[in-house]
Amino acid sequence: MGERWLINEFYNHLISLDIPVFSPLHEVGYGEAEKVATEDLRGLDDCQLVIAILNGLDAGTLFEVGYAKAKKIPVLIFCENEKEVALTMIKGSGYRFFTDFTTLIYHTYWTLFKL
């Protein structure tokens, strides 16, 4: 429940800044695995930037992070409560990490305007 609330907060803040957002939770939702994966990857293909909330280390979000990396889409990561050892591959791959909500919102805006 807390993770869903956080996703909604990020989503609403970005929309309020007139930043176009593709959110798998909001645009794809739940359903059959093949349909969800296809629509999620199609949405990611059109993104200029990915924001990943890694609290809970959701397998789908981790896959999306790797997919974005392979497609050379910049990724900003928000993670506030995971052990360092669980993030070894992610941290070693050069992603920008944030533990503060407001800082990530600002960096999202700045990163998009630098692109």
C-alpha cells in the first residue's frame, strides 16, 4: 500500500509540472502477463527518462530498469529502505540514486530539460 501511494505521489507531482508521464500502474494496470509485459515495454520504448521506485525491489521494476539501461534511456532511482547488498548490481551500473522525494522531482525536471 505504501509503495502504491508513493507511485501516485510521484505521478501526480510530475503531471502537475506538465511532464508527460507513462506509468505502468496507471496506463497498463494488472492483467494477463503477456498483455501487461507487451504494453509496459511499448510504453518504455517511448520514454525519454525512467524513474524507478525500488522500495520492495519489485521484479517488474527491476526488469524495467535493466530494459531502460539496454535501450540507453536515462534512469533515476528512488530507494529509501533497501540494504546495500541488495542494490549491488544496480548501484554498480551507474544509475543516479535518490532517497529524497523532492530532490528526485527536481532532478527529473532538470534531466528532461537537458535532453
